[in-house]
Amino acid sequence: MNAAPWQALTLELDRWSADSRTIGLWLRDDDAVAPSPALDRLSGLAERFAAPILLAVIPLLAEPALVAALRGKPLLRPCQHGVIHRNHAPAGSKKSEFGPERAAADVDAEIAQGWQRLCDLLGDEALPIFVPPWNRIGQDHAARLGTLGFAGLSCFRDYRHGPRGGPRLLNTHVDIMDWHGGRIGRAAADILTEFTALLAEKRQGDTGDVTMGLLLHHRDHDETAWSVLSDFLRAADHPAVRVIDPGTLIQPPAAALQDVPRLR
């Protein structure tokens, strides 16, 4: 193992400690639909490192067996991942289930249908956080998520709300998968170099504490991905790092959620 990237991360974390600043680290895992050995492995890792994970569940693809499986996995915190993970983008455009070209009424009806399905399955275990497939959603659609009952929206690093705003952004910052290189786990050196550089940028450009999100996909993890994730969480056992329960990053709007079906 190349020790240099790990040493660079530790040095950067030491700088945060020297400044009396902390990094809130949280994890998001996408595309959950059913029980599997990979889901069990994800839960075991969460337990081992006391690291709750936001589990983005595709509501119309979710199997009823997932409900029983999650009852035994308390650190996997389910939320809504699109509706059916279907690409509606025009030919030649980047994939998106809820791109700006789609009608507002259609988008709102589908998202509401997906939320109802998730609540029918999981009741109040479902966190009111919306994760759009491929981390993409039209800004006008995002602006209406609050009226649909969502307190948070989680995309990827550079996503920003438009002028109409939207629910609290909980963006992830680093993906451990290499999608273009064959849907394989990224090398540790690549992930660490990227993460360390982002931390240094935030330390120099921001003030106070920050949050950083790590993006996972348990169904696609190879041994490289699992190994890097485990080593990363071990290295995150540092005074400058606080592992955050994603459920604490939002304040659910009680009025919007009062009619949500409860787990039966």
C-alpha cells in the first residue's frame, strides 16, 4: 500500500485540529432495492465503524423483503432515490429522471407516488431526503421538493439551487466508484488525493466547521471499493473528524409529514 496519500490526509486533518476546526463526515449509498450479501456487508461496515449511512432506496423497485432486512440494520437510514430510476433525458443529454425539460405536474406526481410507496413500506423510518438518480434534477423541480414533504436534497459536489431555492442541500463530495473505467472501485490514492485536496480548499476558503459526504454504491462494489472504504473509515478516526448521522442534518417539517403512513 502506498503510504504517502494516507500520510497526506492525516497531515491535512492535523491542520484542521490545529485550527480547532472539525469535519463532519457522512456517507450516502445509492440504488438499494432488496436484501443482498452486499447490503449485509454495508451494514456490517456501518456497525464496525459506528457510521450511519443514508441509504437511497428506489421506491418503485424496492422489494417488500427489504423492509424486514432493514429492521435488523439500524445504521442504514433509508430515504427516497428517485422513483423508478428511469432516464427521461433527450438523446445526447446526460441521464436524468427529473430533468428541466419535464413537465412540473408529471414530476411532482411521480415523486409523490414514490414517497407514498416508500412510506407504505417503511413508515417513519423513511427520512425526508430526496436523492435524484445520477445526482441530477432540474432546479425548478428541486424548488418544489419542500412542498412535497422533503427537508433535504442530496446531489453531488457542484449542484446548486436556482433562484427559487429548495430544501437544504446535502451534497456528497467524493465517489469511491470509477464509473467510466468499468464500474470498479477507485484506487485509494485517487480517492485520498481528491478528498485531501477538497479539504485543503475548504480549510483555506471557508471558516468554521464543514461537512463532507462520501458516495457509495453497495451493489457495484468490488473488493477494491470495500477495502478502500474500510481503510478510509479507519483513517477517519481522527480528532478533527466527526462521523455524522445523516438524519441529524435535516429538521423534518412536521406539517408536511403529519399524514405520512406509519410502519404497520
